[in-house]
Amino acid sequence: MIVLTQEVMTTQPQTTEKNKYNIIYYILAMVCTVAFFMHEFVQDQSEEYRFSYNTHLQAKKQRTIKLNELKESAKSSAEYKAYLIEKNKTDEAFRELKNVMEKETFLGFKNLQHFLGEFGWALGLLIYSLFNLSLAFIRKNKSLKGEIILHSTLTFIALYFINWAFQKANDYSKITYVLYAIVIAIIIVYGTYLLVNHKNNYIHTLKGSVRSLIDFISIKTKNKYISEEDKIEYTKDYLVELKKARNNE
């Protein structure tokens, strides 16, 4: 009864400590999710900005109307002809610039550098989360559920932004990216668990085979098939060889 009570008292602090760390991991998972997606819940433009932009747009239209009237009245002048020449040069330069910009675009980004800037950190986060997820599964009973939840969450976040980087040119809805990332994250996490579990089972089998072999060689064979005289002779020869090897060093 006393021993049973001591075991319960020992188990309770361990359980409490484990629950405490689980809560920490849960909080970290929530913080990471909010940190990566909080920009989605904030408007990109304020009402004041939109009003000012529309006011400027209307004023710009009126200016264009008056400018076109001025051009129409000056068509016969030498100044207007000179303006047309320069305008044609400007339009041609702009068309060439657009062609160069289109050549440098990459998967909807302005250039390859911008794509790598968005894709690189997400790939690094994915590798980091999968590495730690594998370690969590390898530890099995020693690992915490909160740790697995945290790294699974980071895997989902990384997959979301990797998918966005590759599909930016198609511009799918946000819910599409979320659903895709959730499905792929579940598949990857479950696949990682199966691989690690298979590896652990394989290692456990190998260890059992090695232990059986050592048991057979060092105990059964030695005790059953070697006489006492041979054991003594073998030990003496071994000590002599060991002494020679040390002297040669």
C-alpha cells in the first residue's frame, strides 16, 4: 500500500509537468498561427484612403478631358507635331519596357528574386517543422502531444505559403489555399508518423537479433561447447595478445 502510494505521488508531478509543457506548446501553436495570418484580418486600405483615391481619380479624368480639348485645338500647330513625335518615341519605349518586364516575371512575381524571397522562408520553415516533427515521433512516449501539434501547425503554415507562392499567378481564393494546406499537412504528418514508426520497429527488430546473437555467442556457446580447460587457455592467450598489443603501442 505504501509503495503504491509513493508511485502515485511520483506519477502526479510528472503528469502535471507534462501538462504544463503541453499548454506551452498549444499557446505557441496559436501564437504562430495568428502571427502568420493576422494580416488577412486587416483591411489593406482605409475608408479615408479610398475616398481620397476616388477624388483624385475623378479630378484626373477631368484633367484628361481638358487636355484632349487642348490637343484637338492645337493639331495644326508645329508644336503639336513635335509633341506627337516625342509621344510615339515614349510609347515605343514603354512597350519595350513592358516586354522586358514580362520576360522577367516568374510565377506571378515581378522577378525570380521576389519569388525566392516568398518561397525560401516557407521552405525553410517546412524543413524545420518536419525535422522536429520526426524527432517528436521518434521519442514516442517521451514526446508531448503539444509538441506534435505545434510542429504540425508550422507544417500547415509553410505549405499554405508555398502553395501561394506557386499559384500566385492563378490567384485562387484564400479558402482554397487553406483547404489545400490542411489536406497536404495531414498527409505529410501521417506519412512522417508511419515512416518513423516503421524505422523504430525495424531498429527494435535488429536490436533483438543482435541481443540473441550475443547471447548465443557469449553465453550459450561458451557455457555449453567450451571446456573449462579451454576457457582458461583462451583467457591466458587473450591476455598475452593484449599485453603485446599495448607494448607495440
